Amino acid sequence: VDQPEIALVGVNGWGGVHLDTIARLRAAGTARLVAVCEPAPLPADTRAAIGDVPVYPTLDDLLAAHRPSVTVLVTPIHTHAGLAAAALRAGSDVLLEKPPVTGLDEHAALLALAEETGRAVQVGFQNLGSPAVAALAELAADGTLGAVRGVGAAGRWVRDRRYYRRSRWAGRRRLDGVAVVDGSLTNPFAHSVQTALAAAGAAHGPLRTVEVELFRANDIEADDTGCVRVTPAAGPPVVVATTLCASREHEPWVAVFGEAGTARLDYRFDRVTVTTPDGTREHEYDRTDLLANLIAHRADPAAVPLLSPLAATAAFTQVLQAIRDAPDPTPIPPEHWTEVGAGDDAHRVLAGIDDAAARAATDLMLYSELGLPWT
Ligand SMILES: NC(=O)c1ccc[n+]([C@@H]2O[C@H](COP(=O)([O-])OP(=O)(O)OC[C@H]3O[C@@H](n4cnc5c(N)ncnc54)[C@H](O)[C@@H]3O)[C@@H](O)[C@H]2O)c1
């Protein structure tokens, strides 16, 4: 049995989740952690979970000592392109966290390098591991919902000051002269954007138009509230409306709106709810882990396609580039938001945004078209 050697890069944040996944694959006998790269000190529990596996301060140091079959990159967004290129050049396949890169040039360069080296790049949109997304796309295409008006997604979460303080790059559009493009649409709700594009059958691009509106209630550089409307070259329009200034956490959804019904995907649970004049039915799908899928793909590329390949993030990256190129977010005047809690728990709540984001996603409108006082 092929037991690929895995290197994990960036372990103190979301990388901890990947560490657990690798441990599960190890227990199942399908993969083995051989090296970790992490420049920062390791908390005791992470240290314990890593065990005897060597830890390197840079990926170059790691690659000088190991030839991993798969490199899992869970580092700040602006480091993705460079680290992924180094891993590919070392002959490794890559599982790259989302958003994959910070622009279209970087995307084209990485795709070309993957082609040249013959290596695979899987992008960490974990819910694409579920057939729920394809089921939604099929419902958009097969007439079940009648003529399709469009695909809408609403992302409404609460993020406190601790979230923006966790890392230097959090809430930044640029850092030390390089693009970061962190923000509600491109990072926490990147899954909403990618899933909505996939549901519209548009993930491979190109998109004909991309309209972007960015706002912020917090004292950050990036959007904490934003919306985007895209027109694919073929297929229905897509609107994604987001905020990190909601009054409470809502389950993010992506929905296909047709003249004869609606299909909604709660993508964190791979649950599709179809509502037509005949009634409502619900179906929950399984999910394949993206690292397990990449390992299976290595063993038999023809039989096992990647579930979230880099090529299928072309339209997503076109949206990200439009956000990168857009003017900096419009600050929302204090009369429209309130600050709840204190210290690191403090978070700002934008009046009416819970309803507004759902309305934008349902009516396929931008925030500026809803008559909201802060636009
Ligand atoms: N798929 C998901 O649902 C999901 C969820 C959270 C985060 N993410 C993604 O994971 C990535 C990391 O996010 P995070 O919130 O964990 O960030 P973080 O800043 O909290 O952690 C990043 C880790 O990478 C390390 N690091 C920084 N530069 C490095 C380098 N050059 N080489 C090696 N290690 C380096 C840091 O020390 C830190 O331990 C981002 O792309 C983010 O969007 C994905």
C-alpha cells in the first residue's frame, strides 16, 4: 500500500485541524506525517500531537531534508503562491488552503507550474468534497426549479476584536507592500463565493462582469461587510452578500432561485433543501476529506479526479482580483452600528444587516440597490 509522506506547513492556526486529519489518515494506514514547518513557538498540545516528527522554521529547510509526497499549506494568504511553488518544484503535490492565491497572475503562474511539474494542487474548499454542490448545480440546470433567476449566497457572522488581532495579516488588504486580500468575501466567506460559482456551473470561469461593493464598520483595512454580483459567460447571475457585523451567527447558505422553486444548500452541513409547489424535501450528503481525495488521486489520477482542483478556482480568483482592485472599503458611520461587549470580546453590530444580506442574496441585488442608509 502506498503510504504518502505528508509535510504540514503552518500549524498554530487552522493547521491544527489538518494535524488531526493527518492523524486520522495515519490511523487508517493511508498517510504519514514526516515533517512540520512552523516558524512560531508551538503550544504544548500541538508539540505533543506532533510527537517525534521534526519541525523546521522555513519550508526551504524542510525541503532540504525531506521529499514529501504531499505538502499541506496552512499559512497566511500572501505566503501561499511562493510556498506552493517551492513545494511543486520539490516534486510534491499540494493541498493549499483557501483563498489559493492573491491574484490572477499568481493563479496563472501556479497553474502553469503545476502543469510543468506534473503535480496536483487541491484547494482547501472543504465542502467541495461533498456531492451536495454538484446536486445543487444539477438542480440549477435540470429544470426542477423552472427558469433560474440566479444563485444567491448570504454569509452573516459575528467576529470580535480577537479575530482581527489574532495575526498581523488579519483584516489587511496589503501588508509590507504585498497583496493579502483578507476580507469577509475572500476569507471567511470564500466558501460562499466558491460554492455559489460552482452551483452556477461557473467555477472554471471566465466571468463576463464582476461588480463589487466593500464596506467596513470595524477599524480595519479590509471589508467586514461586502457584496459581489457576477455574470458568468454562460449561466445565471450570482450574488454573494456578507457581513461579519451581524447581530448573531446565521448558518451561511447558497441558494438557487427558480420561478418554480428554490434549492438551498447549508454548505457547512452538506444539506440541500428543495422547496417547490409540491412541498419541501431535504437531503444530507456525505463529504470526502480533500487530503484523502488528493492521496487517492495520486494513486489513480484517471479514476479519481480532484474534488477541488486549482483550475476550478479561476472564477473565484477573478472575483478576488476584482476585490483587490476595488477602492478601499467605505467606512460606515458610527450612527449605523453599535459596539457590543468589551476588550477582545467587543464586536460591532451593523443595524439591519442580518435582513439586508439575506435580501441582497435573494433578490440578487447589491447593498447600494437596497436603499440602506449607510451605502
Ligand atoms: N478551510 C477553512 O475553513 C479555513 C479556516 C480557517 C483558515 N483557513 C485558511 O488557512 C490559512 C491560515 O489561516 P489561519 O487563520 O490559520 O492563519 P494564522 O495566521 O492563524 O496561522 C498561520 C500559521 O502559519 C505560520 N506561518 C506564517 N508564515 C509562515 C511561513 N512562511 N512558513 C510556514 N509557516 C508560516 C504561522 O506562524 C501560523 O502558525 C489561510 O489561508 C486561511 O484562509 C481555512
